[in-house]
Amino acid sequence: MKQSIKIGFVGFGTVATGAVKILQDQQELLERRVGTGLEIVKIADRDIERDRGIILPEGILTHDVSEVLEHPDIDIVVELIGGTTHAKEFILEAIAQKKHVVTANKALVAEQGEIIFEAAASQGVDVGFEAAVCGGIPIIREMKEGLAAEKLKSIYGIVNGTCNYILTKMRDEGGDFSEVLKEAQDLGFAEADPELDIGGGDSAHKLAILSSLAFGTPVNLKEIYTEGIERVSPIDIAFAGELGYDIKLLAITKIVEGEIEARVHPTMISKETLLSKVNGVFNAVYVEGETVGGLLFYGQGAGSLPTGSAIVSDLVEIARNILSNAHRRVPSASFMPKARKALRIRPMAEIESLYYLRFMVEDHPGVLANISGILGKNGISISSMIQEGRKIEGGVPLVMMTHKAKERDLQAALAEIGELDCIMGSTLLIRVEGEDPS
Ligand code: HSE
């Protein structure tokens, strides 16, 4: 039996600190699970002076990444520096040195996963990326193993805690998007530069990974339609509530007629659904399989210890593989590399959905007839409507829910409606998931 499995870290930030803490605090438990110890040999970071509340033996910390990547004894390299340039170089170098790799880098796996997986396959090493999607929720392992029998049909994820926190707060306590974002930043929930979170990019990274694992296909991040939560306003949240819905930033992927839909956007879902009960910074992923039906995975999608826990779970898996000489027992992308098939990602114009439309209009005769006439001409059928007398910035809000419609037709209708003189301000469209009311 090997004395211990030796681990090196590149990056000693929040997530690495959580992982190191777990490796130290749960040493005995981990050894009982693996059969031998998991030993931290080196940790490289630019800042090795800062007190992280962790006591490490002499000589572990270094400024020099090559002391990790080229260390002859290190079995597994954990990359936690983020970004896609140096991180990619370091991971490929570690793989070239025949070291297994663990990373939490969703952007890198989403954008360059194919290259990394190919390099790992050719060197016969494992790549773990459980921490890249939804922090502490073990969704990657479930996609690869727990659901291996399933022909998966769809995934609906609340995969960004910052957006879910903002939308929950706007719903429960009121306040504009920008006020609530500022509050979230002051409390340390949102990044100083929150664009990747609120613009939907972070969710798109996670969706690209999930979709690729679910359907056994490469997914090009650029083909994922991505819309953030910036335009969701308190009146839309209130109207959604009146209609029996919540608004969530959903990452959605499904198989439709042999093609994939992959999109991130604010979505109205019925208050009766489990996903609508996922509040605050929590994440959840609802997966539908052909035989298992629906499953919901819920938990903390970020944070030092939850994400650190996902890192350590990968270390345990890889350590077990090393000890049983079973490297690459589970293929990195869930399907055998040669068995993956490129499926077409359906362009947004081709999807079908139910829609919530909120117009700001002048309050005078004929407005409703004009708008509904254009919708009708484009084949869009209205299922319900709210028109309130209250004036906001000189106009009145007019809300329409549609039956299932093609996005292309809806956008054509909205372009035409936008030219009407009675339209004041911008129109908001929110896609609605659920059954078409008959
Ligand atoms: N910034 C992400 C979030 C966590 O707000 O959920 C890391 O992916």
C-alpha cells in the first residue's frame, strides 16, 4: 500500500483554504475512506504571508508554481487560481508530468474542457471538476455515475447564488435591482465586478458543462443564449406573483427533437414548483431522466468549505483510483470520448416557449387592439392579460401571457409593436416554463 497520496495546490485563495482545512480537520475520516492518507506536499501562491487561519508544516508554501507542477512525488495537482490563461498552462503542464488534476475553474472547463480532457486521456490521468459547478452540490458525480443509466431529458438549474439572492431580496423586500445589488456587494455576497454573475455568464459556464455531460456532446459556450437579470424590475416581480409565478435566473438545457436547447435567462416558473422555493444564495439543479423521473439537487453553490468539500471529494475519488490502479475508470466527460456525438444547439429563434410580455403604453382607446392585432398577425395567442390603471412614469403597464409561441415570431411581433406611437419605454419579455394553459 502506498504510504500516502501526495497533493500539491496551485492557488491558495478562498476555495483552497476550505479544501486544506477539510484535509487537515478530517484527516482520520478521509484515511478511513481512502485506505491511506491524503498529504499536502506543496502549495504555491503569490501571497504566502497572509494569515489564513491554517497552520502548515515548514516548507509547504512556495511562490514557485514549478515546485508543484514538477515535484516528483506529487500525484494530484489542484488548480485554484481561476482565469483561463495561466490556469490552462498549469493544468496542461501538470498533465504532461503525468499528474492527475482537480480544478474548480468553470470558465476553463466550459471553454477549454475538450483540450484538457483530451490531454488527460492521452496521458492516462484523471481530471476532477466537481467544484466547478454549484460548489458543494455533488452534481457532476451524479451526472457521471448516479445517473449513468438515464437517458436525460432536461436540466433546469438555479446555478448562481448572487442572482438568486438579488431576485429573492427584490421579491421579499422590494427595491430596485441596482439597490439590491449594491447591498449584496456591501455584504460580500456579490463580486466587486459582478458582471459575470448578473449578466448570466457564470451560469452559462456551468450550463455548458452540465449540458455536455448530460447529452454526451461538446457544447460551444458561444452558442448558449445568455441574458442576465439586470432588466428585471420590481413591477415584473409583482406581476409574476399575481399570476402565480416566481422569477428565477434559470440555466436550461433539454433535448428537443434530437437537438439541444441551452439557454440562460430570467424565467417565470410556477410558485408550485420545487425550484421556486430555492431562495437566497442557494443553488439547485432539477434533472429529468427518462426512467428515474425528476430529481432535485439543492445546496450551497459557493463558499470556502462547501466548494472545498467538492475539491476534497475529487481528491478522494482520484486517490481511490490510484490505489486500485483504475485511472480514468470514469471518462472525464461522462461518455467514452469516441462515443460522444456533436448535437446541434438550436438557435434561440427556433425555440418555443410561453411568454410574459410587459408593455408600458399610453392609456387611450385602441392601444390594446393594436398590440393584440400585431401579436395575432404573427401567430401569437394571448392566454391572459392584466391592465392596471396605475400610471408609472406617465404610462400604464400592460401585461400579457402568451400560449406557446416560436421565439422568432414573438421577436418579429415585438419589433413591430415597438414602432407603435402608444409604446412608452422598453418592453420586457420573460420566458415562462411550465404547461401551456389550455
Ligand atoms: N459567483 C458564483 C455565485 C459562485 O454567485 O453563485 C461561484 O460560481
